[in-house]
Amino acid sequence: MDPFKYLSGYPADLLAQVEPLITANTLGDWLLRKYPEAHSFRTDGALYDYATELKKNYLGKGLVLNRVQYDNKIQVIKHALGQHHFIARAHGGKLKSANEIRIASVFRVAPEAFLKMIVVHELAHFREKEHNKAFYQLCRHMEPDYHQHEFDLRLYLTHLERNGALYR
């Protein structure tokens, strides 16, 4: 099992700092100290309300979210934490669109910082399709600690794969 599967692309000096936590099997304790509680947005309805509130606060009223839900089919192993869908259909001479966000079900029980990072990431895709400088600026606008939370989330996935759930 590759202990750095979720951490590929990070600099070697950073990986050297977390390797002792992984090998000593203390990564879970470290995560629990930093993120002591799981979020309370366990249902699809609560997740929808959470995402809609973030969208309203940072992206305005122009974008309408038609659906936000947890999805059992998203494979975190394939590096997908969530998905966004923009569906446009011509109907009776009018163009109708549907905007959807799906979050991997593994994050139904996780710290709120991780859920927010994923939702922010998917919301940003509605404005910026590519992972470019503008995309990450928008992510940091909605969540100033975006990059730290992303790294910590990858540590969380590493712990989950090796040791199982931290939160209930």
C-alpha cells in the first residue's frame, strides 16, 4: 500500500514531515486534534442548504443549484472528491440549464473544513472550468485556507484507507 497515494504532487520536504505520522500510526490522532468534530450536514437536504448558502454568499444569485447530494458512486480512489454538472437542454425554443453538485459519500462524516473545501471547489467550476490561476483564486476567495484544507483532506483519506473512520 502506497502511503503517499493521495499526496502525489506535493514536494518531498512536505511529505518528509508527514511520513513519521503515517509510519507511527499517529496521523488519526493529529487529525482529531486539528479537526475534533465531524460536520452536521448528513442529509442531501442539509448539504443542499449548505452549498446554496455558500453560493449565495460568494457567487451571488445568478447561479441556481438544482441539486446537491451525496453520491455513493463517486470513487475517491480515482481522485474524485466531488463532481459538478452543467446540463443545458433546448426545450420549446428555450435553453434550460441544470446545475448539480455531487459529493462522495465518504464525506458525509468528515470535518466541515473538508466538506467546505470540496463544495467550494465544485462551485468554482461553474465560473472557471479549468484548474487555472483564476480558479484557485476563486477557491481562496470562498475559503482562504483552501490549500491547507485540501492537503489535510488528503491526509484524512490516507488515514481512512489505512485505519478506517475517525468520526461517527
